[in-house]
Amino acid sequence: MAAITASMVAELRAKTDAPMMECKKALTEAGGDMAKAEELLRVKLGTKAGKAASRVTAEGVVAASIEDSLGALIEVNSETDFVSKNDSFIAMANAAAKLVAENNPADLDALGALAYSQDGFGPTLEDVRKGLIGKIGENMSFRRFKRFEGSALAHYLHGSRIGVVVEYEGDATAAKDVAMHVAAMKPVALTGADVSAELIERERSVATAKAAESGKPADIVAKMVEGSVQKFLKEVSLADQVFVKAADGKQTVAQMLKAANTTIKGFTLYVVGEGIEKKADDFAAEVAAQVAAAQTGA
């Protein structure tokens, strides 16, 4: 039997976009015959992985791995909500979160290179990803992750689409409540002082345009703008937001934390697909186009 070299595996992988180990298995089965190995892979995985790679992945899941003061939060995307509920996809996402926590990869490429096998694919996480693309027939990708170490951690997953990790000192129950609050109210910073200058300037610009329409004197307009900006800062800063569980409907998160003798050092919020431009498919038009094509070909 012909020896299967690394260059042969690399060549087959470049042709088919199939996982490395699948390429090696196919070459071994084909006795080193490149054409036959490619045919074997086409039968097993089809050409799905390569074709799927350019498709938008705006659905997916947020997964977390938290153990004491070590943890990770990750967003893994798919093309459709249907695949985001697939057991193999979910297993890969959960495994990726654990790999981030345990190995501290520098970036997404380093994450993909970590050792992991699943569903007969491997030996790396990237190989599993590509293998599942071929098996399921839909693009999927690791979008972002964050690793946590050193502080006490509380987390909350709202279904599989929203994930929050809170770094804290103090009461675990209060911290968990804050994680749930963040998922519901989506603050952008711990306090008003932590809101980015860019975001403040954007809000100031909008407020200025609105105030100018009032036709009031410049000094009044300036006060209106400043009032709008301060209101905005309270709405988007965690400390100033009204706590979602406040019995009186007035207690702020800062007040709740003070009563619980708890300090929030930071929080991370992931929402699936946030910021990704989704393709607006017109299903009726697509069906009509397929029918027209079929009639033309008849």
C-alpha cells in the first residue's frame, strides 16, 4: 500500500475542504489514489463544506463553561435556527467553551487548532467544525469568545441566544440576579463614567438635532441636550438602571448591590447574531423563481 504523506493529505484537503483526518482516511481507503480518495469524500461529505463557507451565519448559540473562578463565554453561529438546535452543533459549542476556559487560546485560529474529536471528526476543533458542515450541509462558525480567570463568576443563559458572565466580589445570589438583569436590560457599561466617548457623542448629536427643532434660545437648547445625555447615561449604565426585581419598582442595581454588600467588577453580554447583517430572503419569490426555472427547462 502506498504511503500516505502529509503533503497528500494537504492536497486533498485543499481540493475538498474536508477535515484532515477524513482526508487521511479516504487516502488510506483509496490506497493513495488521489482521484479515488476525492470521490470517496464527495460521497461521504459531498461538496457542502466548501459551498457553505460563504453563507452568512447569523443564527446559533451562546455557550458558557464556568467552574469557580475559571470560565468562558462563546458565540457559535449557524445559518438557520433549525441547526442551532442540532445536538451535534450544541455539543461542539459547549466543548468549545470548555476548551477556551481550559486552554486560553489567543484567538479563533488558536481555538480551532485545539485537540478535539466528535462524531468521527477530528483531531482538532476546526476539523470537527468542517466535518459537521459537510455532514449537516450548513455553514457554521466560531464568532467570538472571552475567557475569565481570577474573580468569582456568575453566569446566566437565556435559552441559548443570550449569555452573560458577571465578575464579582460578595454574594453569589446577588451576582446571579445581576447576570439576569443584564440579559434583560442590556446595559453597555458598569457606570455612566464607563460609557464610551463615541457612544456619548453619538447620543449628543441626536439630542442636539432634536433640541434645535424646538426653536428655543441657545442656552436652553444646551441644557436640553445635556439633560438628554444624562438621561441616556442612566438608561445604559448598569449601576443606574432600575433593578428588574426591585419590589418598589425604583431600587437601582447600585442600591441593591450595596444592600447585598456586593461589587460587580465587570460583565460580558453576548447576543446571538448581534451586529451581523442577515439576508432577508423572500421565500415566495424564491419558490416562484424555482417554478419558473422548472417550467423553462420542461
